[in-house]
Amino acid sequence: MRVGAIEHAGKRYRLHLHLIGANSPEKETLRRFRDALRADPALRDAYQAKKRAILISGLSEPKDYTHAKGEFIDSVIGRH
């Protein structure tokens, strides 16, 4: 996981990236998750709500935040 920021048009945008090897089996799993979110607006809204709830709970460290999202992500991947 990489954390950083970029500036564009005078505004700073925080980044939170997960780098995965091109030949990693995880690549296809995460693509399925991405595709499920793209195909289902209600699922996408639920994921956004989950992430907001995590932040509201006070978790702000990237590693903790990522771990807290894991159960939701795993449940979606298990269905698709």
C-alpha cells in the first residue's frame, strides 16, 4: 500500500493505492469487485456508506481503514 498526495489545479488530492503484481491472482479478484460495483449502483452506494462509517468511527490509519473494509469486500467477491 502506498499513501501520498498530488496537486492538480491548485488543489491537493490524497492518494491511497494498492499495488498488485501484473501476474498476481489477486488482480482478477479485485477486478471482479470493481466490476460488481460498476454494475450495481445500490452495491456501490453501500460500499461508499461503509467507507464513510469507517471514517466517522475514527479510523484514519490507512492499514486500519483497509482492514475495516475487508469484510464488505470479501462478501462481494464471494457472491461474484
